[in-house]
Amino acid sequence: MSNSDALISRLHELQTEALDLVASAADASALEEARIAFLGRKEGRISLVLRELGRIDPSERAAVGAAANRVKGTVQAAIEDREGALAAVEAAGGVALDLTLPGRRPARGGAHPVAIVMEEIWEIFRDLGFTRARGPEAETEWTNFEALNTPLDHPAADEQDTLYLKRGGLLRSHTSPVQVRTMQAYEPPIRILAPGWVYRRDTYDPTHAPVFLQVEGLVVDEGITFVDFKATLAEFARRFWGPGTQTRFRPSFFPFTEPSAEVDVKRVIEHADGTVEETDWLEIMGAGMVDPAVLEACGIDSERYTGFAFGMGPARIAMLKYGISDLRIFFENDLRFLRQFGPDGRGGTPA
Ligand code: PHE
């Protein structure tokens, strides 16, 4: 290797060392030390190399000089960049801040799918003339069972099914006690929708949770008949699932309604290619005509007034609506699941 080649590779080694030192300089004085160590006119290591220029063949000096100038320029530029970065950190109160990075979009929250369904249910009944009602989650045996024509030896009142509180009372096992409280507090006409949490001693599995939401409905007035009952719930189903939706009232039993029914819907799904598909019958709620014994227990004259009531689980309805087979996904709050519903659940930008 000729002398000039040796000097050029020496310069490149120095450049690497200098850039490392500059990059790790933690403050302005460390940076100045690095500058003096490499570029200082007298003792700078790059300057010292150039002093050896005299020892090489004059025909090769130009090449070495040019290489030296490139290395100096590179190190000088690195020092200036580092100076700028350190000044920015200082300006930001000591926090490293790269003002050239693109900003980060804040994630926008969205409504939970069960909340979306609750809101849709509420809007439909609101348009049908219902008002919202609510009641406490800690209830008495009387409001949760007895006033609802359910004797305390009924299986639903058993400790196997209901969570009793140590100092008396229980966590409501359905929203039906809101019927009782509303009838006690208001004269008919009554038309309420009562959403809320309910509690049961159920194991947590794909279709059960020990705490879940229900939506209760109650209508009491003079002359309310089975026709009003069926027509109101069929209208709800059409507004919720679409105009082609059929409704079926299957005989059932609840202590507080007579007759009682389980309400099923059959949906008509129109596919993009124009084909139409009918679903199976899907159960959406329990319902019935209010038992006169319940009206009487709540101080309402059952000779004069009649009514109907219904109760549904919005999580179950959300499962049917969105094609979800395991309700536990509603409780896990996995953002990958929740983001599909977007802000307000109405097609916002996923974060
Ligand atoms: N309370 C009943 C339940 O939790 C549902 C229901 C409400 C049935 C109103 C009839 C009338 O299962």
C-alpha cells in the first residue's frame, strides 16, 4: 500500500470514530470536546494526519487533500446536526423531541356494540311514545319477586339463582322490579322503557354472564289489549330488523304475565346479488299481558286498567345482529373487536 492509500484509510477510520463520538455527545460541551479532538487546528487528529502530507509523493497529495476535506466536511456536518438536536432537546425541557416526525393521530373512542343496540332499541320505543325509567340495582325480595306474583319459594328466588346481600335484600335478577316501582309512583297511562344491569348466579359461558343488561318495557292504560301488545312488539321488530321481519308469539310462562309469550323474529336478509334469505326463528324477548295480581300489588285497579310488559337482553340482540356466537367477547374489551364498530358505531375511522 502506498503512503497516500494508507493516509486515506487512516482518515476514514478517524471519520468513523469521530461520528461515533459526535452521536454520543450528551451535551454541548461534550460536542465541543469532540470537535477539538478531531478538527482542532493544532492537535486535532484529522489535522495531525494532514501534517504528514509532506512525506508523500507530490503527485498523490491532491487525492489525499481531497479525501481529508470530505472527511472534515462530514464530521463538521455531523457536529452541526447534533448541535441542533441537543438544542431542540433543551428547548423541549430536556425531552428528546423530533419535530420532523409526523404527528400521531389520537385514537378515537367508539360506542360498545351492546350500547349501540341499547340506543337503537331506546330510539324506537321513544318514537313509539315511551319514556325512560330506572330503578336501583339493589332491590328487595318484595319488588324483585313478591310484587311480581313470584312467591319466594319459586325457583327463581332460590339462592342458586339469585345473589342475596348480606344485610338483606338482593341484587335484582331482572329489570322487572322497575315495573313495580313505576306503577307505585305513577298513575296510568304508563309507557316506560327501563334499561339496566341485572345479576344472576350464572356461570360465565358463551351465552351466560353473572351480570348483564336488560331492557324492560311496560305499558298500562285503560283498554290495552293483546292486539296492542302484539302490534307494538311486531312494530319494534320491523323497525329494528327491517320491514320484512316476521314476528311469532310462542306461549310461555312468567309469574307476572298472563298470558305470557316468548317473542321470536324471522329476518329477511337481502344479499348484494339480489337473493333473499330468511333466517330461522330467533328468540328475542320474554313478554306478556301484565297479570292483574301485579297491578293490584302495585296499587293499580285491575278492573279499570290492563297492560303488557316485555324484557329483552340487548347483548343477545347484539349477538344476533352482528353474528357473534360467544357473548364473553362483549366483556373482554379487546380493541381489535371494539374498533370494528367505530366511533359511535356508525362508521367512524378505526384508530
Ligand atoms: N323478567 C323476565 C326475565 O328476566 C322477562 C320478562 C319481562 C318477561 C317482562 C315478561 C315480561 O326473564
